[in-house]
Amino acid sequence: MSTTDQTERRPAPASRRGRPAPAGPPGPGAAARAAGLPTALRWAYLMVIVATLSAIASNVFEIAHQVETSVAGAATTGDLVLTIAFCALFGFFAEMLRAGRQWGRVLLTIFTSLGIAFTGAGLLQIGGRPLVGPLQGGLAVVSLVTSVAGLVLLFVPSANRWMAQVRGTARTIPQRMRKAVLTTHVAISVGWLGLVTGMFAMSVAGATTGSAEQQAAMYRTMSLLDEIFLGMTSMFALITGITVSAGTKWGLMRRRWVTVKFFVTMGVMMLGFGVIHQYILEANELVEAGAAVRGAELNRVGWSMAGSAALALCSLVFMTAVSTYKPWGPTRWGRRHTSKTAR
């Protein structure tokens, strides 16, 4: 019998005869995931959930106060939508953390940090909406303390070791989800750019007009857009942008253009919440108080608002160009990651 005949009559592997081939020993990532979350991440998960529930309860009390005092309106609807969205998002990010998704930890870290910043600003009364009563203030303190504790626990050594072991097999979002999130991000970003462009045009019209009726109409329209759409649009643009970057090959801090976009987005959001929003409120208060159309106060507020809107508009156009050209190279972290994966 020839060698060819012997080869042809050799039994087929078990996997080809319909039976699965014996699996090799599980890797360190599978073993770490099977062992479950370390204690630090369990406590971090609990702290994040408590902080989220406290923040949601605080928003609910604020909405209830608006309804009781008959000031509920378009802004109340926006607050309700944002409250529901953040409840779902934080729950999703927390579950991704439990599943060992590195991008879930990144997103949870970023939005917990944002919550700390905005809650701290509210407690210090330096921006945003004021806290209503001691109960809402107490909930804000609970949310702040638990957020800080959870953020620290997310990055203790035992948590870092566990994430390093499991993230190799769970570091990116699925392709189908990536395309859906990317489409949503582009659509929302275009809407954000359109809103800021319109608000810039209205702020210039309000600052240059000689008609009290036209000026009041411009500032009231800006207030309506700010209360309903602007905050929600910017927040969801940030959320979807971070999801697309942190959950894909680009990474959030591996490419300089992605990193620049992230920090510019944060800057535009802070400009909107902390500066433009306050100017819109001040302009409407002056209009309602009967201030002169070309008076010193309205001129100051109107041109300051127009300048802030122009800065926000230029920043958004800059980010659009950066997304198109993708300039610059990898960051130091990106180079280190590339060298590790090449070994």
C-alpha cells in the first residue's frame, strides 16, 4: 500500500466527523472572567449605582418642584428626557463594566467625572440650575461622595489587573452597534452645529436691532432652543462620540485628533452650560424688566453672548474639519499600545 493510500484511509479529525475537537486550556482572560469581579469593582459598581439613583431622584424632585410652582414647560420636558436617557446609559455602562468591557469602564469614568463636575458646580452655586431645598442638596451630596468613591475604586490595582486580563477579548463594541452609534453621532453633531449657527445669528440680530419686539423675540427663541435642544444635543453628541472612539480601534486617547476632539467638545459644552446659558437668562431678564434696546446693559450682554456663540461655532467647525482630515499621529499612549500589540 502506498503512502497516498495510507493518508487517504487515515481517520478524519474529530471535528470533521461531527464531534467538536477537544478545547485547549482556557486563557487568563477566560479564567479571570469566570472568577468574577474583584471586590473593588463590585464596590465601584455599587457606588456608581447609588450615585446615579441619587442624581435621578434629585432631578425628579426638581421636576416636581417646577410642576408644583406652575413653571413647568419646555425645559421640564427636556429634563425628563435627559433623566430617562442617563438612567439607561449609566445602567448600560455599569453592566459593560461587569462584563469586563474596557470601553465600558472608560465611558463610566468620563460620565461619572462629568457628574462630579456638574454636581459640584450646583452645590457651589456657580452654574447650572440652583438646588431646590435641603432634600435635593442632600441628594446632591450623596451623589457627589459616592461618585468620587466609585471613581477611585474603578482604578485600584486589583481592578486594573482584572481589566488587563479580560479586556483583550472584550475591548471593542460589535460592528453593527458601531455603525448605528456612528450614524447617530454624525446626525446629532450636524444638529448641534445647526443649532449653534442659528443661535449665533439670533444673538447678532438681537444685539444690532433697534426694535424692542424683535430683540425680545430673538432672546426668547434662544432661550427656548437652549432649554429644549442645545443641552440635550451636546450631551448626546459627547456620549455617542466617546462610544465610537473608546469602543473601536481608534481609542479615546490613542490618536491626537480624537483626543483634541474630546477636549474641545468638553470645552464647548462648558461654554454652553456655564456662559451662553447664563447670558441668555440675563438677556431675557433685562428685556422683561424693560431695559432700553440700545442700553449699556443689554449691549454688553448681547455682544458677549454673540462672541461666546461665535467661539462655540468656530470650535464645532474646527472639530468637523479634524474629523474629516484626521491629522496628527498617535499619542504616547497610542504608541505604547501599538508596541505592546506588535510583540
